[in-house]
Amino acid sequence: MVDSETINKFIEVTGASAFQAIQYLEETDDFEAAVNDYYSSQLENEKGKGKSERPVNQTKASAGPKIRTFNDLNSNSNGDNNLFTGGEKSGLQVENPDKRGDPFGLVNDLLKKAEETGQQPDTRPHEEAPARQFVGTGHKLGSTDSPSEDGFQVGDGDLYRYDDPANARYLADLNAGRAPLALLDVEIGQEVDVTVHKKIEKNFTPPKKARVGFQGKGQRLGSPVPGDIKLSQSPEVQQETQEEAEEEKQKEEAEQLGTGDSPVQIRLANGQRIVHRFNSTDSVAQLYAFVNEHSPSAREFVLSLAFPVKPIENNEDTLKDAGLINAVVVQRWK
């Protein structure tokens, strides 16, 4: 069920009756499509009336060959292959139509209307000019452009081919003096200046795209500082890595600290200091084995008390017997 507000809007835009408004709105269930369908039907009715008013003998006399060339299109009354109407910097470019019913008729009508409108000066005051014009690349008078014969183009946009039936409505709307909403990106009831340029000599050539720089993400090879490589990681991965490192560190510290009742401070030859808790019943040989395991070199060494300097040589003694509980032991190379 169509609401009254949409019906009134349709009547205001098209001037149709309430019955017609309801009919077109219910068929399409889309306001813009309903307006386009209404205008298209009106255009077809006008063309039908014009054909029925022609004398029969005139129709027969004007019948020509079914095969037409582009020379036939060039020989029409539209004049030179120039700009006809519209603003200086906005334009609708029209090229030669392809096979689609009678494509010459739609394009010829459009070019003829453009020529007639272009010969009339724009008498509108400045404040009455359209608030928003079609924005696109147009053509100045006397300028040249790459001609094509495949379809029509709006500004520097894509080509709308004549062999696509979906593009027929756009030409019909332009011939009826209406701006296709989807094509020109305008609103209902908005005025728009359209520049028409006939181009039929060559096939359409898409404009070259401007070169743009690389916009992706790169990976830097190498490192400014040798050995200093930092890889970006997500916060979750960084947290897990940090936790693993802390656990490993605690494990090493616990291993070095030990669980015995007799702490011994060991100063290695490289300056590293280790505090480990041995059992008082552990032997001196076990102390040597611990230092050898944590020694930075495989060189032979001897352990001695820090003060007084006295070598520890009896491997059979316990740490308690050797007086090493709470002592400071120094590693020296032989």
C-alpha cells in the first residue's frame, strides 16, 4: 500500500493524476523507478501520436535502406561535430550508437535538441542559475577529443554502450529533457546543464589512469644496528613471550639458588656472581662440578677462598668441614 505522502510527491514532480501515481508506484515499489517509468511512457505516447499523424504516402516516401552507415549520421542537419550547449566545464559526451533498434533516432534527436538549445542565449539571472550543476570533465568550444563509436560517456567516466538495453532509458530521458538521476547523480526536480558532444570517428579509448605511488605496506630488509632485529607482534603474543621469558628466568634463578641449607657465594672468572644454596653435607667435588657447569670456559681452574686466599683442594671434604658455609669462593684460571 502506497502512503499518501509518496503519492503527493509523485503528483508534484510529474503532474500525473492520483490514479496514475498509485498505479506506477505500486508496480515498481520504488519512487525513482516509478518516475522514470512514467516519463518513459509519456515519451512513447508522444512518439506514437507523431507517427499516427504522418500521411501514409510520406511514410512510404521516406522509407530508406535498413542498413545505414556513419556517413548517414554525419549528413544529418545537426551541423558540425562541435559542442552545442551547456556549461564550459561540464558535459555529456555522445558517440556513435551501436545496433539497438533505431539508435540513430535517439542520438539524432538528442543532438538536434542540443543544437537548438545552444543557439538560445541563457537569460536566467545569476541567482536563478542551477544551485548544483553536473560535475564532470567537459569540452571547451573548438577543443578536440578522442572520438569513439561505441556509446556515450559522462565526463571521464566509463562508456555506456549502445548495445546494452539498460542504457536506452538514459537516452530516452535526455531526449525528454530529463536528467537521469542515477547517471548524473542529481536530485528530483533539480536543474542541470548538460553539454553534448558528438564523437563518431573511432572506437572508445578509456582514459589513462594517473599513476599513483605504492600504497601497500613494506618490510624493511636488514637492520640499522647489526643483531638488533625487532619484529612487530600483537599485544597477546608479546605478553605470552614476556611471561615465558620470566618463567625461564625464575627457573634459572631457582636452579642457581638451590634448596639447601648452606648458601655459598661464587665469583666466576668472567666477573659473574652466583649465590647457590648447597647442603652442608655436599662435598667439595660437588661444588667444583657446579662451578664447572656454569663456567664460561673449558679451561682448568681452581677454587679458593676470597680471604684469606686459600685453595680448596680436598674434594672429599664436606662443605661444612671445609668451612665454606656462607663463604665467598673465587674461581681462578690455572
